[in-house]
Amino acid sequence: LKLLNRLGQLYRLARRLPDALKSHHEAQFLAEMLDNQQMIAETHYNLAEDYLQNRDYAEAERYGQAALTGFSDLPGTTVWQAATLNTLGMVSRACGDLHLAESRLSEAVALRR
């Protein structure tokens, strides 16, 4: 699972978004089959990042919210929660909702203090 998520991240960095999405959807499928809540949340975070880069803001929001919900149920995930809020803030900014973007980004900063 971790390898599939890493591979997807590398694809995203190389701007190979279809490959990134495929890798992260495969990781999501396996994480769900294993009922690994941490990996499900991490995969949702990665999918939110993929869709943000792909300018599919509705899907980025959907997966970002799923990741945030997943991380909030797990101990020791404040770094992941902050990263997810950052992604959601970028989604809000891209959609023109600057107030929500500021709120999400401020919450991410507060988690990291």
C-alpha cells in the first residue's frame, strides 16, 4: 500500500496525473479490502492532491473531506490533518472561496503549532 501511494506521488510530481490516479485508486481498493483505516485516509489525501492538480475541484473536495474524517478518527494524525486542511484550502482558493480558504489554512497552521 505504501509503495502504491509513493508511486502515485511520484507520478503526480512528474505530472503524469492519469497514472497517479490509477495508482492511488489501486491503493484505496487494497486499503479498503484490508480495512486499514490509516492507509484509507492517506490514500484519500493523495487522491485529493491528484484531483487538485487535475483541476477537478469537486473530487478534490470529496476526497479531502473523506481524508479529514478518516484522520480525525485516528490518534497521532495531526500532521496529516494539517496537510489535508492545506489541500482543502487550496481547493477553496481555486474555487474562489477565499474566506473558506483562509479558514482552512488557518486551521492547518493552528494544528502545527
